[in-house]
Amino acid sequence: MTRILVNLLSNAIKFSRPDTAVSIRISYGFDHWRLVVQDEGKGMRPEVLDKLFKPYITEKSEQNPEGIGLGLHITKYLTELMGANIQVESQLGKGTSFDIRFNLEKELTE
């Protein structure tokens, strides 16, 4: 869980403009809990979104000109290993949001 949070937060900070917010929200329901990391950064181009979780894919920035592109691949792998689902929404010029839903129903029935 720590690695997931560190990866998402470091990317949010790296790709955000100065003086913009990065937020973390946690919510829960009877059968799930959610973690949402959202920034007000530059957003991602659609062609990057299509392959975002593949290894060695990265969006270059002034703060990250040489990124190797493994952080989100590892994040997706870890979320799936934990039985969770990760989704991303991004709009150019408005920011990006990563939403992870951890299902508790599986744990309740086992």
C-alpha cells in the first residue's frame, strides 16, 4: 500500500504546476473502500493514457526529463495483486485523477 501511495503522490507532484493542489481522498462503503489521488497538473494526452500502465511509458516534464516509466506499471501490478481496480481520468490543462477501489466483499466471504 505504501508503494502505491508513494508512486501516485510522487507522479502527482512531479507533473503538477507550482501552487496547485494535490489531494488524497479515502472513502468507504459496506463492500469496498476507495483511494483517490488527484492533481491539478497539466493532464495527459490521450495517446499516453492508452498505454499508461505499460512498463517504460512516461510523460516527460521539466521536473522529470529522464523518467523510466515503471512507477505506474508497478502500481497497477500491486493493486491487482491486492484484488483492487485502478482507473485514471485526465484532461489536458486540468489534471489527473487516479481512483483505486478495494473490494471487501471477497474478504468477507472467504
